[in-house]
Amino acid sequence: MNVWSVSKSSTEFYQPDLSVNWQKLMQKVNSRPKQSLFRTISFRISAAAAVLALVFLAGLGLGDGFLNSSKKVSYTRIIAPEGNKTQIVLPDSTHVWLNSGSELQYASDYSARNRKVNMKGECFFDVVKDPDHPFIVQGSKFQVRVFGTRFNVNEDASQNTADITLVSGKVQVFNLDDKPVSELIPGQQLVYNQGIYHVQKAVNMEALTAWLNNMLIFDNQPFEEVIHYLEKWYGVKIQLDHTLYYSHNYTFKVKTESLREVLALISVITPIEYQIEGEKVMIKYKKL
């Protein structure tokens, strides 16, 4: 009953004092610009200090990780198709030639300070000299580090072999555990075969690098090795009769001759018969 009586009682209409409220409002309005201006100036000083700090860190090379933390690294891959060769120029002006069926890969952050590439197959490198920043070639069997030189790297996955032939300059070779293997001088060749490394003199440098000039040079090499090179050169798969393995050695050059012409020349001195069906070739011993 008390609540009901109170709720039913009439209340007086509220009439605000406009003059007093207006004065209070004006006091608040007049005081805000000073506070806002102070906060704006403080914010701008803080922002400027942050920008200067980033510039300072970047100048020292310490800010790269912060500035590039959101930048995703991508990779460029160059492939030389079977039966073809290609040449590229890296961002630091280093020239690389890729033999048939070879691959080269480098990251988007490749620069004069970060010179690292990954390769498969056979590549020839003409590296721009930089004593402060090594050029690194990562292969499947070893890693090569140089500062400026010319060398050939050949990895054969099917044979589990690889070799590095130095033409000029100096190279350092490390295994996959980053342990030093050898240091080469011009004319030397490091050979990897079935897990074993050894250094030898490059027997025929012209033959090893002839592919750069669109030539194949064989110097007293067995038939099986000749066939292996011809497969890569012409982009075919050759099935060789087992009776012909290491039966003959050959010394000759291949320039512009077709595969059919090369096999015809071989058949003159070796009793063979061959059949070419697209990318498949069969070579058999010819009974006389």
C-alpha cells in the first residue's frame, strides 16, 4: 500500500537551471583543447621516436628481422629440360649454365650478401668475385663455397656419384655435416663415389667442359659411359645389350650430329644394330 501510494502521488516537473548548466558546459569545453593538444603532441613525439628507432636499427642491420618478419621467402627454380641446355644470370651477375635435365634454385632474398643456390644435375658457375660474401652451392653430396671462380659441378643421382672440377680460382668443399673435405686448386677434381671422397687431377679439362660450347668430347671412354652421356645429351632412354658393356672404348666429338648419325658412326667400328622409337633406343650386339 505504501508503494502504491507513493507511485500514485504526483511529482513536480523538473526544471533545470539553464544558466548554471551552460556555465559548467563552457568550462569543460574550454578546458578540453589544452588536454587534447598535449596528448596529440605526446603521441606524435612517441611515434617519431619509434620511427627513428626503426631507422637506426635498420641502419645497423638489426631491424631486418623485425621489418621482414612478415615477408614470406619464395624460391625461383630454373629447369633445363632433357635434351636441352640453358644459361641464367643471378641477381649478383653470376653466370650459371645448366646442362640437360639439371635444376637450380635460389631464394627471393638472394642478394650480394646472401649468395646461396641449390642444384641438381650438372651446372657450370662463373662466380662474381666478392671476398666478403662467399658464393655457396648446395648439392646432394656436398657444399661448395667460393668467393669468385669458375668451376663445374656434376651430380649423377642414378650412379650415386658426383664431381667438382675447378677451372680457375679456389673452392672449399664441405660435406653435408658442414665438415671440410678439401680445398681445390685449378686443374683439380674432387670425386664422390659411393660415400668416398678423393681428389685427382682433371684428365681432360676440355672434354669436361665441352658441353658449354654445345659439344660432347669422349676420350678413350667405355661404351657404357658414352651411352650414359648420349642419353642426357639427346634426352632419350637407351637400353644397351649387356654384352657391350665395357667392350669398346671410344674417342670422338659430337657437335651438331643427330643421335641417328652418331649411332651410325659407332656401328662402323663396333658390330651393333640399333632401333629408335621416339625417346626409346635399343642397341644390341650384331652377330657377324
